[in-house]
Amino acid sequence: MDEAEPLAGVPGAELGEGPSWDEADRRLSWVDILAGRVHRWWRDTGRTEVTEIGELVAAAVPRAAGGLALALTQALATSDFDATIGRRQSIEAGVPGNRLNDAKCDPAGRLYVGSMSTTGRTGAAALYRVDKDWQVSTVLTGTTISNGLGWSPDGSRMYFNDTGADSVYAFDYDVEAGTASNQRVLYRFAADEGHPDGLTVDADGCLWVACYGGSGVRRVTPDGKLDGVVRLPVRNVTSCTFGGPELAELFVTTAAEGLSDAERAEQPLAGRVFRYRPGVRGLPVVAFAG
């Protein structure tokens, strides 16, 4: 597969995000944020299912105990692959103009979830850590759109995107303590590259960063060098994850949100999920331990 291709028979999304691969079920999951939907697609059969959550759902992370942890507008909640919401933990409740956004787990199963300002207020959002006991801690403040998260193969680095700052950050990470330190800019997006959205890390330690407004995914080395670009026929590329046999396929979510009628006509595949074989393997998705 030399080019990224849309998954056949899979419906599009208005704001597709947060892809996650379940190796046991050979299944890809992702969300349509504003529509409040969780999509699932089984690779071996091509079967698809859509669950209507009934409210905004920014991320759907697998739980070690089964089911999903959902990042809702201003809360984390559990769901057993249906619309029934179980345990709920408020995060940033009452902060006007903010909602939760991307979420992912560290190598020990702690869940990190960021918030974003829906009005573009600079520095109004944050990044949080949710431990196994659902205790919530603030990791980082002063962000605008907390986005892509990932860890190096050995767990010694954490990566984080602030879309509002057009920056990919690296941190030193202590897996045992669950702490990030020494924040620095790893890669800053130029004006013609779009904006950094979701990310994933491959087995070689390189980052794959979705480019919202940039029509592609950029591979960035651990020392901050651009190492390649996967081009897509849509403008708004939102996130990516590895899956498939031996985690050798890159699945990429996209969005039609914000496109005019003319732009939608020019980009009929906007909102679809794409698949690409990059020639490298990814890392397994870590489930939330809580």
C-alpha cells in the first residue's frame, strides 16, 4: 500500500478523532466528537458498529477491566460499548468555554486527558492525569488546545501537542512515579504544515503527528527532525494509531468540520478513516487501569 486509502464500507465522521487498536479483537475504535458517537470496525470481517453516547465524546480509551473510558465534555466516564454511562468523574467542571479533548494512557495504565478552549482563549486549558483509583492530578497548565499524547518505547519520554501553540513538546518521564519534567519544544509547526493534532509513536521511537489543516501526517524523529510526510486527499487530519497484523498499519482519522460546501465537494473523503503501510511497526495501545 503505497498511498493512504480510505477504509471501505466505513462511514465518515464530522470530527473523527482518537483512533485506538484492540489487538485481542482485531478492532479499531474512534470517535466522532461533536456527534457523540463511538465507531468500531473489525478488520477481519469489515463489520462496523456505531454507538450513540448522547453527548459530546472527545476520546474513547480501552479499560483493562473491559469497556471504555470516555472523555466527555467536562467528565471522565465508563461505558461498556453501549450508551450506558457508568462511573463518572468531573474534570474541569464549571470552567466556561472549556471541554475535554484527547486522552491516552502511559505505560503503567494511568490515563492522561487534556482540555481545550472552544473559544481559542490562549492558556485557558490544561493536561490532567487520572490514576488507577480515579484520583485526578494537574500535570500542565497554560495550554490552549491540549492534544496528541505518546510515550517513547522505553517509557522515558512523554510527548504532548498543544495545537494552539503549534508545538510538539517532549518531557522526561518517570513511569514508576507517573511524573513528567523538563518540558521542551521538540518540533514547532511552520505555517504551511497545518497544526499538530493527535500523535502516535512507532517502535523505532519516532512520532507520527497528524496535521490539522495540513493534509497529512508528519514523521518526526526523537531529536526533532522531520523524517517524512504521508499525504492525504483531505485538509483536516486529526489523529493516528498503529494496528493490524504486527501493528504494521497506520490508521488515520480526519474531519469534515469547518469545511465550506465547496470544500466538502472538493474533499469528498473528508471525515473518513484512512489506512497506510509505513514500513515500520507501532507500539501496543495501553488500557486504562482504573
